[in-house]
Amino acid sequence: MGFEYLEHTADLKVKAWGNQLEKAFENAALGGMNFIVDIKKVEPKIKKKIMVRSKRLESLLYDFLEELLYLIDTDGFMFAGAQEMSIARGVGGDLELHCVALGDSYKNYERKGDLKAITYSEMSIKEKDGGWEIIVVYDI
């Protein structure tokens, strides 16, 4: 797994990494989802197209993770990975993230915890050692 949990007094702090920015974004999401269910067991039975747009990289990450939480709340969709993820500048210079999210209904898995929201607290996205590193805090 391309993530680990870091110490935090009250919330879930995830450190994620990847050789590409897209992989680091995916791993930041998987770190959160793994708090809810064991993501190694989630089968990629359902596909959902996701597109988010933002002016800043941190806002793009926030919006992507928020969209995944929205899909849990509205469709019971548990994210287990992504296909064809791309992050690029779109029309007007905004950053755009496009992907096909893979997953299944969370009702098919034993629930371990819950995520309330994403926070900007302590969020960082930086290039490091030829790849990318993300720190994100989920409100639990």
C-alpha cells in the first residue's frame, strides 16, 4: 500500500505517496477508505466516472476526496482504486482530475469506522524523491 497512518490527537492523518501525482491522490483516498473497510477485500464490481475541477492542487485533492465521501453517503459506493486517472490544466487554466473509480457497495463489507469530512488542516502536497507525497487529515 502506498499510504500509512500518522499520529494525530483526534482525527485520521494519512501520509500517501506515489511515483506520479495521480497515484499519490489515489493512495490518499485509499488510506481514508481503508479506515472504513478493509480495502484489500473490496472487489472492483462498480465503476463511477469522477471529474473535479479546482484552481489549486490542495483544493483539487479536497474536492476529489469529498466526492468519494459523497458517493459513500448517496450510493453506498466504496472506493477501491482508480483507472485512467489524469490531473491536468483544463479550459481556463483550472486543474482537472478525471478518473474511473472502481469499487463496490460498502454494505458487502464489515465496517470498521467512519469518515465525516476532509479537512485542510495540515494538508500538504509536495514533490519528494522523484515522486509525490501527500499528507491529509480526515475528520472522524
